Amino acid sequence: MLISWTNYKWPNPKRGEAYLYLLHIPKGESEPILFMNPSKPNPFLKHPIGFIGCLSIILGFLNVVPEDYTGYLGFIFVMALITGTIFSFISYTVYYFKEKKWKKGVIEDWKAGFLNHPYTGKIKNFTGTKTLSEKDF
């Protein structure tokens, strides 16, 4: 198969469902801590060839590039199309922004008191080694 790509599916969790986070009071602590990893790498870093392929087709349609370079744009687009990274890039971009929105929503729900524990502002990654802030999400 020439064209293959990774399809990133968002599972559409319900509000209040513990998806991608854990909120509890660990031993030795008096306040609850939200354990949640920051969002994965942005789409440009995860699928750079797909991004360049999308950019080349957009620049080709806009006729921004001189005539001498349209062959290069076509080559880049075809290579990104054959490898399937354009489709992976588009799929991952949608997933990435839905994940970021979900994680920000979890923090907002925690502040609003919709989760089981009161808001303390303590956020750590899942290994518990790094303290995070709300700006990381």
C-alpha cells in the first residue's frame, strides 16, 4: 500500500468523566492534586512533512511562489501525499485542538466545583515529578 496514515480519533468523553486526568489526594498530602500530562507535541513537530505538504498546496493555489518553483511545490506535495503525512497532519491537528480544549475544560470544571474535590491549583504530571501550571495546557 502506497498511501498509509495514522488516524487520530477523539473518543468524545462526557463532562466529568475522568479521561486523561486523575484527581485525588495522595498519601502524605492534605489537598487534592490534579495529575494530567501536558498536550502532546504540536502538529507541526509531529508531522512536519505533512505540514510542508499542506503549505505547498496552499502556496500553489495562491500563486505566491514564482513559476520556477512550482515544480518543487508539486514534488513536495506528491511526496507528502504518497507517504500519507498530509492526512496524518490533518487528523492529528483536529485531535490536538480537541485534547487541549478538553484539558482546559477539566481545569475550569475543577475551579467551578464540578469535580469531586475542591480546587487547590496543584497540578502535576502523571509521574508526579514535575509541577505544572494552567499555562501548560
